[in-house]
Amino acid sequence: MPHVIIEYSANVASGGGGGVDIDALVRSVHRAALATGIAPMDGLRTRAVGRDHYAIADEHPDNGFVAVVARLGAGRSHADKRALVGALMDAVVEAAGDARHDLMFSVEYQDIDPDFRLNTNHVRARVAERAAERGAPA
């Protein structure tokens, strides 16, 4: 059920202090979430969306942002939430490289209320099948 949503100002990918490889950013954040052990692989979805319309601080054209929201099912400990947020922030800053000098970063954790969420996961079984074929744990 975990979702990691990355929003970024359009100039992050096209320039904004040298530019950020968005595909690499998505992979880095996804892998960081998995490495914590808090977000299960068979349900984790990480995606990014650029925002074409934005105003940041003094509106200088080099100003940019990367905002990450991690949404997971309720019930995780405060320590786990802090660990996940910290790991995601580290991944974002590292992936931004030299472009970070003109960027604002944020990472937020949100609990998903199970009473207001419907979910059907057909990928979970396929992940388990592929892991079994490799002789690895799912």
C-alpha cells in the first residue's frame, strides 16, 4: 500500500542549478524506501510529476523544489516514520547532486486511513512468483 509521490518544479529537470535526472531520482527514492524495511516491496509505488506552474521564494528562475510525500498504512511507529523520512531526504539530496544549491527539499509522511481506502494488488503474487523463480525471498 505504500505510495511515494515526488513533485518537482519543471526547472529541476531542465536546468535549475544543472538539472536533476528524474528517472535516477525516482529509482534512488524507491530504493531508499525499500532499504529501510518499512515499505514492503510488493506494494511500493514511487512516481514523480513535474509542475509547470509555480512561484518559489523571490521568483528567481533558478529556484526549484522537490517535495516528497510518503503515504503508508497506519500503524507504523514514530521511529519508523522518522527513519523513512530521513532515508528519503538523504536519497533526494544525493540524487540532486550539484543542482541542490538552488532547490528546496521537503519530505512528509502521511498515514493512510484504512477505513477510506480500497486496494486490489495483483502485483504481489507476481513479485512472489518471480522471487521464487530466482530462489530469493519476496
